[in-house]
Amino acid sequence: MKLWRSPLAWTFLASVVLLLGVGGWLLTDPATSRSDALKTGGLAGGAIVALYALWLNDRRRRVEERRQDIERQRHELESQRAEQDRERVADERFAKAVELLGHDADQVRVGALHALAGLARSRPAYTQTVLDVLCSYLRRPSDPEDEHEKTVRLTAQRLITELLPPRDAEGPAYDLDLTGADLEYFDLSGKLVGGLLLRYASLKSSTNLSGCRFRGRAYFTAAGTEDGRLVGYFRCRGTVFEDRAWFSGTKFSETADFSQTTFAGKTTFKDALFAKDAVFLDVVASDSLDLRRTSFGGQTDLRFASLPSAVSLYNTLVRLEKDVQLPEGWRLEELRDGEARVTAE
């Protein structure tokens, strides 16, 4: 009974019927020989077999496609499951490392910082989060006399620098929030940064932002370079600020070098204090420049390569006994006590 349900059996039966039917019909024609009748009948029956073979191949093809589709779906499910496992492990690593940042032993805290940095390197999606945690650690109050804690903080600063992409990278630019942070030997030279918040930060020893590119806004409001292991130099040579650069109320205790830097957005040094030398040679300022109540106490070079039409110079002060270089069209108005006011014609 099952044999007659088989397509092969029906194909064989149809082939025989056509062979006999066509051959028998042609034999009724006296002009057709028996061999021609059998050949034609055989071709008709063979056509049925060929159609069956085509159908069978098509069926096998569809079965194979379904098998491959099922295999692909299984592979995707396995990949998703593996990715979820990796995400779970990464989340556990992150949580454990953050927890260890509160450990009493400085070696454990350093290890936790390296674990976070390793996570960011292996899972780039964590990079901004890890940078936020490192910045948060540096924003914590610290004891300046605690050398062990200072080592941990220097490690956090170094890891931040290592996680940032180079200046000309085309990928994402990461933000740094170091508001109120106590930093020493802070070095972001040659790095690409999104936005930077250094409001009220304490910048000890040397600070180096030379060759950086800031895509977002940079705020140094009321930050100060202070005495640390060395005097607080501020280097910002050849840096590019693509957006707002805010140095209002910033205090520079030693030489501040901005030579060949580009300020593409609104820029202010309002109420900034330069205790020693200040260099703005070949600086390009494109949007607006605010120098109101800026005080220059050392050698001052303000020979900008390019100045915007909007420059504010109200009560901009320099010392007459120091060498002061001004751009064309600016002059000095002598005041008492050895000071002079910078004005524009």
C-alpha cells in the first residue's frame, strides 16, 4: 500500500503508460515503423522520468536550504548566547573592579584600575564608562602627603591617557570630567578628546596639552597650576580647540605656552592670571576672544597669527618692566605701579 504512495512509483507508472500509449498510438499509423514508435514512446516516458528527476533535485535543494537556514539560526543563537555570556562576565568584572577601588591597600586599588583599563581595551563599548570611573576617582579628595595614594592617582591619570585615541583618529572622542580634581603631571599630549571639564582643578607640576585636539567644549574655569614636586608649567602648543575654550579665572603660576594653538570657537581668558611668562605666538583665534581683566605678570607675547573681529580688552594688564610683544594695532597705556593697560586702536 505504501509503495503506491511513492512519487517514484507513480512516475514509473506514468512513464510506462506514456511509453505504451504513445507507442501504441503511433503503431496505428502504417507510415510509422515499430522502431520509431518504440523510440518515440520511450522519449515520452523518459520525459516523465526527467521531470521527476528535476522535481527531486528541486526538493533536495529546498531541503538543503532549510537545513542551512536552521543551521544559520542555530549559529546566531549560539553567538547571541556567547555574547550575552561575555557581557555578563564583563559586567561582573566591572562591578568587582569598581568595588575594589575602595580597598584600603593601594596595591589593590592600582590592580582595580588596571582591570578597568583592560576591560575597556577588550570591550570598547566600556571605554567611556571606564574613563568616567577613572575621572571620578581623581575627583575624590586626597591627602597631598600620602605618597601611596599619589601613586594610585598617577596610575589613574596614565591609564586615562592610554585609553584616549590619538589626535587624528576618526573614531569616537571621549569626554573627561575632572572638575575639582587634584592632578599632577597631567599629560594628554597628542590625544583626541571630546569635551573636557577642568573647572576648579588643581594642576600641579607640569600640565601638557600640546598637540591635543578637543572636539567638544573645554572648560578650565577657575583652575589653577600650583606648586607640586615641580613648579606648575602649562604647555598647550599646537593644540586645536574646535569648540568653546573657557579659561576664565584660571591661574597660571609658571610659564603658560599657547603658541601655534587654534581656537576655533568662542574663547575667553577673562579674569585669568598669568604670574610668569605667557606665550601666544602664532595663535589663531577665529570666533571671539575675551581678555577682559586678564593680568600678565611676566614676559608676554601676544603676537597672534589671526584675531577675530570681536576682541575684548577691558583692563587687560601687563608689567612695563617685562618684555611685551603686541599684535599690530594694539598699544600700551601706562598706569601707575609699573603696570600698563593693553588697548586696541
